[in-house]
Amino acid sequence: MEERNLVEHLAAFGLTGQEAQVYLELFRSGTSNGYEIAKCIGISRSNVYKALEGLADKGGAYVTEGNSRKYTPVDIEEFCQNKIRSLEVRKELLMAHLPREKEEREGYFTISSDENITDKIKNMLNKARKRIYLSMSVRFLDQFQKELEQLAERNIKVALLTSAAMGEEETAREQRFKEKGVKIYHVPDKKNQIGLIADSRQVLTGEFGKGKDSTCLYSRQPNFVQVFKDSMKNEIKLLELEGKAGD
């Protein structure tokens, strides 16, 4: 993975760009001081020292006192886990004290970009309690394999409408789904079109796989959910009549 990608991922854990660069250099060089790091990465010493102080404050480096002040990187797994643990605590506090909405929203909402749509799909799958209908191309399923398998293990009914598996990896994944009780229906490749119904209460539909240009409509509006559910159930009935169930 290129360094700029590593810097981007580290930034998601609260580091600035320069702190992330310094953190990576500490791993390459080992315990170092600001002067040594500045020579290696071409950043002014004043900025490197500022980044080192920030890194230490954020739990990314240990300080070693001696003839010169040196820094040692905190193990990446430990650093990330500490951040995740801190966020979990903050999440619990927010959930306990944030004002509640007076009414459940039943409008229509646009969700943009693959990243945000992926998060919404995973949240819908994780919170499902009874049944899931999911329609998407087989090429996207690997991103949601863990959540789908966990649903089956929780005895949540899963109906999956997807294109036929291509290649050994997709075939093996489909077999694992079947073994866990996922009902699979083979349909023509839907390309970027996706649809998801969770517990007959939520719908997500739109385009996925286009990066920042992807957009989906999300709704809990009962009439819209029912129409979308009826459409998908009719598609399943037709497939069953044609004998195209994957199992």
C-alpha cells in the first residue's frame, strides 16, 4: 500500500498528515529524535517536533528521556484499539444523553457515496431481527459476507437475489451462504443497482459501486416499503416458478 494511503488511514484515527508521516518514519527508523526524522522525511525540524508532541499526546508514541529526547512508536494494533475503545466510551455517553427525536422519521433520504452506503447497508443488516431481502450483483457481496453469515447464524431469514457466481472464490462463498441457510436466487446481473429490505420496515435502493457518484434512497415510509417488498417478493415467486433458486 502506498504511503499516502497509509497516511489517509492513520488520519481516520485522529492523526494529522504530518503526525502520520512521522509515525510511519518511526516504524521505519526505530527510536529517533526530531532531528533524525526531519532529515529522513524532509520536513522542518520545528514541524517534526510539533508532530512528535502531538503524536505522543494522542497515544501514538512513547517518549524516551536521555541525552536527547527520543520517541518510539506505539504498536499499531495497540494504538488503533485504544482509539476504538475511547470511541466506544464516547458512543455510549452520546447514546445515553443525546436528546431523542420526538417522532420516528418516515421520509425519504438520499445517501451518497459508496462509503456511506456501505455503512448504511451494514447497519441495516446488523440491526435486522426477522428477515432480510437483498438484491445486488455478485461482485459486491464480498463486502457484506461477514454480516450476511452472522444473520444466518442468528437465524434471521435471508433472501439473496444475485447474479450467478463466477470463479472459484464466488462459488465457494455462495456455497457457504447456502450451508448457513441463506436462500439464493439467481437473476441477471443487476450491475450497479441494489435493493435492501430489513424487517419489512426499512428500504434502501439505488446505485452502488460508482464511488462518490453512487446514490441511494433510504426510507421507512410504510407504503413505500410495502410496494418495494411486494415487487421483490413477486420477482422471487417468478424465479421459483422458473426454477432459478440457487439451491
